[in-house]
Amino acid sequence: MIKLKVLGMVVLLLLSSASVILADPPPPPDPGGNPTGGGGGTPVGAPIDGGLGILLAMGAIYGGRKLYIARKDKKEKESTEEDIAEE
């Protein structure tokens, strides 16, 4: 039970910190033009949240399923042990 609480707290911490992890905005353009030559527009910040949100959701689903199966197996094992004890 304690492991489950610790795991829940770790997941909550990771989910709450995921909103803080954002890409930096692009720097402001130079006021004097582009002295280095070359061309192109200003670079755009890379989005991180799209893939991270999907990854966290998939991990939560996977963990929930594993927990469900573990509890189901534990119940079946306990009921089997009770049936054997009654005989």
C-alpha cells in the first residue's frame, strides 16, 4: 500500500511539472538587420508538450492496467486459498 502511495505521488509530481517544461520563445530580431548575411525567418520554438502528453497518458493507462490485473490475480489467489481451506 505504501508503494502505491509513493508511486501516486511521483506520478502527480511528474504530471504537475510537465506544464512547466516548455520550449523557449524565439529571440527578438536584431534592430540593425541581419549582419551575417543569409536569409530565412526567425526560428520558432520547438513544441514539447504534444508528444509528452501522449506519452504520459499511455504510461498511465499501462500502469492502471497492470494494477488492475495484479489486484484481480490477488483476489483470485485469495479465493482459491479460501476454497482449499474449506475442504
